[in-house]
Amino acid sequence: MKQPTVLSLFSGCGGMDLGFIQAGFNIVWANDIEKSAVYTYRKNIGEHIIEKDIKEIKNEKLPTEIDVVIGGFPCQGFSLAGKRDINDERNQLYKEMKRVVEVVRPKFFVAENVRGLLSMLKGEVIKHIVRDFTSIGYKVNFKLLYAPHYGVPQKRYRVFIIGNRINKENKFPEPICNTEILSVRNAIGDLEELGGLPNHEIIQKWPTEYDIIMNHIREEQKLCNSRHGESSVYTWDIPEVYGEVTREEKEILLAIAKNRRRKEYGEKDGNPLSISTISALTEKDEEIVKSLVNALINKEYLIEKEVGKYDITKANFARFYRLSWDDLSPTILTNFDNPRNYVHPSQNRPLSVREVARLQSFPDDFIFYGTLKEQYTLIGNAVPPLLAKAVANIIFKELTN
């Protein structure tokens, strides 16, 4: 039986392509604009990738007789972490995928993106994308998939859009993995010592104060002043870095931290509080509160956000999140290179490139190239191969039945 053929767009280092290869597909043409991504792809998957802006590749240069077009079109403009501007140039790149699909006429196409795509402009963006692909003769459906259901040990949601022109129902994979058996420990527990495997290395230098901060952070905790709970470590609990506070000053800070998000203090989330409100919360005389507030302003723990109303500085500060050995990893992002963002479950360091790759379900023989920062970025931007494979298996069955 002839292997179904695939044309890959926005291929990155090849996470989605690897999943399709594992499912039995033959990738015959691929494209990306990033040098380190293309080099890594060539070293691991094949020479068929072209390093060029897809907008510069003319229709006649595209291959023919393609069964499936795949692509994780750039998602930064759609991400929940970004501004989600409809006019962001990156948001328009799906139109290049539409152009390729219209020219090549594959039996299926598969697009992947972040879940923020579903809520952008209250759902109008995803509707627009579906209409665009429907207009060129494809039956289109989309679904939000949860990566752990397919063996990926991280809390990662991704939207998959599937279209076909051969009168098939667009099916999506059913969950195939018990998420309770997945954990950071199972994925990387044997890699506590650096070295020994390709890419099992980290950026070694960071400010000395980072080590002090990490010593205060336990599993599943982070440095965060905006929420009150066991997962938050406050800056005022690390006086070696952020400065000493008195017992009474800490009472003021804790009162604000516990109550700053309550709706009765205003419509905004995280409202600055007045002296009278702080006085009522702490049961302290207003003059004493005013004196303590002024002292905390001088120590840069509080700021006057509005006239006569105060809030904690760095209130949205959420850094140094230490992963838990016995839970899933948070979503792998491009910034796992710095302990200021994410910390190893038991060591005062960031996760290595190899550890992050395993949490994305890349095999150990998949080698990443470029600077260390580029390697983390390649992995963070990739589609987890096991998630892609689950989707690819469905398409493979439809094509080969």
C-alpha cells in the first residue's frame, strides 16, 4: 500500500510532522522561515523542508498529488497570553494555508492552534476561518483537544481544525490515555543529573538572588503577590532579596493580598484599597494604618494606584513556579530556559532542553540545534508529537479504509 503523502506548512522543528510519520504518513514537502527550526528539522526528519517565507512561495512551486496538508499556523497573535489583535499579521497566515489547500487540493487538511483562537472576538475568528475553508469546497470541523488524553504529560489544550473534500465525517480522536498515570516524575524523573543525553543542558548563569528566591519556593508554589493561598510565596517573605518588613506592616500587606480581588471593592479585578478599608480589615486605627502604608510605600511594597487608594507592588508578579513531581507539567512555553519562570521540582535550576522535550513527548533521539534559547523556543512552539499522532491515526484510517 502506498503511504499517504503530506505537505507540511509552518513546520517548525517538526513536532506535528513527527506525529504524522509515526502514524504512517510520508512527508514529502515542508516549509518554515526560522533557520534553527529548519536545521533541526533537516537533521531529524529530512531534507525536504524549504527555508522561506510561505508568502514568497508561488503556487507553481508547490507539489501535487498530496493527500493531506498540515500546519500549525503561527499562534502568537491568537494566544490568550497576547493581545489577540485581529489585525496582527500573524493572524492572517492561516490565509496562506488556505491558499495552499486551494491549489494543492488535498483530500484532508489539518490545522492546529491555541485555544485562545476559539474565544477571539467572541468566537467570530474561528467562524471566519471555518467559512474561508468551507468556501473552497471542504467540510470543516474543529475541536479542542487535551494533550494528556493522548499521552503528553502536560496541561496543554490545543484546537485542531480538520477539513476534507471527499464526503467523510471529520472525526477526532477519543481519549486514549489515563491521565492519572502521567506525571513529571514519570517523564523526567531519571534525568536529575545534567548531561548524559543530547540536549540535557541548561543556561548556567542567573543572578545570585534567584537562588535565594528558589530556596523559598516549594513544589507547585510560585512567587506571587496577587493571590492568597498555599501556592503563593510573597515577596515580603523573602527579606534577603526584597527587604525587611515589621509584623504590623506584614499584617497590612496580607490584608490587602486577601481582599484585593473582592468585588465589593469595585468592578475591577484587583482594586486598590483606601485607608479606611484597610483599617476596617485590620482593625487598626486609621492614623496607624496611614503611617504603616507610608512606610510600605517607602519600602516599595505598596503603591498609590489611585488618589488615596493603595495596592501591592508587583501585584501580578507570578514567577519561579516550581513544578510538582507527581502532577502534570504546566503548558510548555518558550520561556522554560530561565528559572525566573519555571523551576525544576527538586533542584534550583530551570528544566533542561531534554526535560522540556520529554514533557512535549519528543523521543530522546530527536536532537535540537541552535542556541539554547532557540532550542527551548523550538520545543515550546512545537505540536506535541503524540498529540499529532493521535489526530494523524484518525486521518490515516479514513484514507486507507
